[in-house]
Amino acid sequence: MMNETSTNVDAIERALTNKYAKSRSGEAALDRERLVSILADLPTEAMAGNSPLLAIIKNEQPGLILGEVEHSIIASIDDCTKVIFSLSDLEVEIAQQLRFALPQLAIALLRQPDLPFGNGASILTILDHLVEAMIGWASNLGKSGETLYHKTQEIIEALRTGNPDIDQLEANLVAFLTKEQGRINKLEQRLAASETGLVRSQQSKNITANIINRAMAGKRLTADIVSFLQGPWYDSIQLIVLTKGVDSEECFRAGKLTETIIWTYQPITSEDETQVQREKQKLYRIVEHLPGEIRELLVALEHNTDAAQAALEIIESEQVQIISGQPLEFVEFDPIECEEEISVRSKVSRLLMRKVNAMGPGQWFIYESDDVVIRIKLVLKLEDVKQLLFTNRNGMKVMQRGFDELAYYLSSGIVKALNHDAVFSTTFRTFYQGLVEEHDRQIKRMAERKAELTREERAREEAQRKAEAKAAELERLKQEQDRQRRESARATRLEQAALEAQKEENAQIIIEARKQVEELAIGAWLKLPGPDSQLEECKLAVRIPATNKMIFVNRAGTKIGEYTNEQLAQLLVAGQGEIQDEGIEFEDTLAQVVTRLRQDRTKSFDDLTGTS
């Protein structure tokens, strides 16, 4: 377990320094315990205001150099608390009290960086309880508000002084808040019980009135149908809203039936005879079944009163007049009195409506409009009539709004949802976990990049190796081709030289040439065919008597060729080689012999022997 804890702490510290300490120098830093002492001794007045804790420390201790981990932990506290106070949006007095505890929070995290991941009591869980308790606090809550504020001061002071027993301190706070919340719950329950019936009744009237008023607006109606719609029919739909809900199929059907009843009373105004006939056919079909549908709905609601029956008889009589084309006497009428319907549905997105539908009792909000700023808590949510009831911190009713209205208020910024559910613990845990995961992802990306670079380097090396091997193979093939070409050229030269030496006229010359070759000493210079078949100066470097072979090199010591005595003599006879030596007579004598022998080829035997 210790190893796992150590690993978690190491991972958190690495992640924090990765975010906050990338550019810090390696100067000698303050010892952590010394920093703890400085935090413990920070005066209360230094914490007044909204300055970041890191700035306060440096202001109190100019020139102070924090270690990378210490700097990162303090910086993370500043970032997290900025988020926390934004989410909870506490009253200034409460937020200031919580800020007084930040040095102690810093001490706790310096000593235990993985504190947000713990399950027991800690300074974070104590701050969670305080935020949840104070989220609805306002300065005008009277004695209850004062008691709560003093309790907050007491807890913060206990955190700041000495080394409190965190378990005992949290137990004391929870006991106090549980008692306080029990009292408020009773008030909220009584309010909900008394308001539920009233809200449902009032809203069912308003909803029903708006349904009927919208359908009747601008229409031509008789006194009897107006009386029916605003009397028995109004009561019937109201009962549907109460028992089935405003979004029920029954309520929808009643609304459409209302529109149909009113439509049958409207004169056909089209000038198109075909359209007029269609409208009449539609009217005949509807009128035939309409009274039965109305009666069926009223009976289902046990609303079959004598007045309703009388009204139905009058409606049926008027329907006969409509069918027969007899004129009706239309009257002016007023809409049913109700609260004005707020038309916000078109301005509200489905996303916001889903959020409102998902909200439950216990959620806190801030309402700001026309210089009015109040904290409100949702305590009652009536799905059937789409109404929400809000109270203050003391459990007193302060507002009632419809679902659409709240969604509109949220979209326009009039209402802002507040986060108060373990906000300190969850914010730090989420933030630290995010940093650790991001650091892990960076390490993974770096490892993957390194592996990729290694693969690329290996691929380059392999490609280079293959290229070099290919080049070497090409060079080898070229050299082999050159060698074969040279060997072929050499073989051709030797073959041609042999043929030349075998000619009858060169018989004496080859004898002389063999003699000259045999007399060549090591170091003798000759001109022999080089790699390009051109004559090149070379020196006799080695003579191997056992194989009757001579090896020749150029002035750079590179081998030019190797020949047997016979091959060299044949080359000399064929003019494919020359002997050069320090004694010029050697070359001249050989040249004279060769010249004389070639001249003698044209003389007869008698000329050569001197006979006549």
C-alpha cells in the first residue's frame, strides 16, 4: 500500500511540475518545512481580498525561492480555488472566510499531495460542507443566517490555529449542519405540501385558459358556443390538466377538439368553388361526429351536468344551422381571465429544456434582474403543470416559475446554476487527475515519438545500407565488367601478338625479342598496355622463375599486368610494348636488329649469302 501511495504522490508531483515549473531555474530553493512554517504564520490581513496565494507568499517573503514541487502545489491551489469560487459564487463575506483557510489547505497538500484522492475526513471535506451549507447564505437571513455565519468563522478559526483533530472538527460541523438542515427540511416539506395543490390548481386554470383563449382569439362565435367553451368545456380541460398533465395525450386531444369546435363556426370565405365544396364536405363529416366526441369527453370526466347537456343541445342545433347554410348570430366576447402567458418557448433551446427537465430539488441558483439579486433553491418540481417552486436558505418561498421560464432565464443569464456538491474535493480531484492523465499522455506521446524516430532512423539506416549494398554491387559488377573487358582485351592482344610472332617474316625477330626479355632485370622500365589499352610506363617489379612469370607496376606501385617471357616477347614483336632502360644502347640495339631483320625480308638468298 505504501508503494502505491508513493507512486500516486510521485505521479501527482511530476504532473504538477510538468504544468507549472517548466521554466524555473535551478537556484537553491526553500525547504518545504520552512515553507509550511511561513504559511502557518501568514497574518489574517494578508489573506484579505482576492490575491492568489502564490502572490501573497512572495509579497510577505520578498526574494523567496520555492522549489519546483512547492511552487507547483501553491499554483495549483490558486487555479483550483479560482474555479471553485466561480462555480459556487458565494457571498463576499463567505468567500472571504473560506480564503482565510487557504494557507492551511496549502500545508495539507504540501504534506500530502494525494489528499484529494483520499476517502476520509480532511480539510477539503470540511470546506465542502461549508460551501454546501453557505451556498444559499445571504446577509438578510436574520438570526438563522447569523448563526450559520458564526459557525463558519468558528470552523475556519479552528483550522487556522494549531493542529486540529480533523475527524473531530468535521464530526462537530456535520452534527451542527444536520440539525440545521433538519429544521429547514421541515419548513420546505410544509411549504411543498401547502403549495402543491394551490400551484397545480392555479396553473391548470392558467394553462386551460391559455389553450382556449388561443383557439378563440380572432374567431367569429355565437353567444352559446362562447358560453360553452368558457364554462363546461373550460372546467373539463382543467380537470384533464390536473389529472393527466399538460403534456398528456388527453390534454393534446382536448386542445385539438377545441380548435375543431371553433373551426366549424367559421364561415367559408374561399372564392374557389372547388375549395368551397371541399370545405363543406369536411364540415359535414366533422359535424356528424363532433357532438358525440364532445359528449364522450364530458361523460369520461363525469361532467355530464344539466348545463352541459343543455349547451350540447344548443350546439347541435347550431350545427344544424351551419349545415343547412342558415346564418348565425356572432357576438363579441372577452377572453378568460388568467395570468399572462410568457412566450419564451421559441427562445429556448432543446438542450436547455433537457437541463431543466433533469434538474431536481436541492439545486441552488442565483437570480439577478432589475437590481434584485437573490439565492434560490429548487424545492418543488411539478412535472404535470411544468412549475418550479423556489425558497431561500430559511425555507421560505421566494419564487415560482415555469420550466420554459427557467430555461429562458438560464439562457439569458438572469439565472445561474451554482455548484455546491463537494466542490472543493471534486475540483481538486478532477484537476489533479486531469494533470496526471495529461502528463501520462505526454510521456506516451514522447515515447511513441521516440519510437517513431527510432523506426525512422532504422529505416533510414536500412535504406542507406541497401543503397550502399546496391552501389557496392553495381560497383562490383562494373569492376567485373571492366575486368572482363580488360581480360578480353588482354586476351585479344596476346592472341594477336602470338599470331604476329608466328609469321615467317618475324621468326628472327621473335628470337631476338625472347633474348631481350630473358635479360630483363628487376627494375627495368617498359611501356606496356594499361587498363585502357594505351601504353603506360611500368617497371618490372617481380620475376617468378618457377612459373616463368613477370609482374609489372606503374610509378604509383599499382599493378599494370603480368606476362610470361613468351607473351612479353610476342607483345614486343607485335609493337604492343616497348623496353626502356637507363642504357640507351639497349633500346637502340634492339631497334637496329628489328629494322635490319625487316629489311632482309625483301632480299634474296643470294644477296644475303653474297653468291652470284
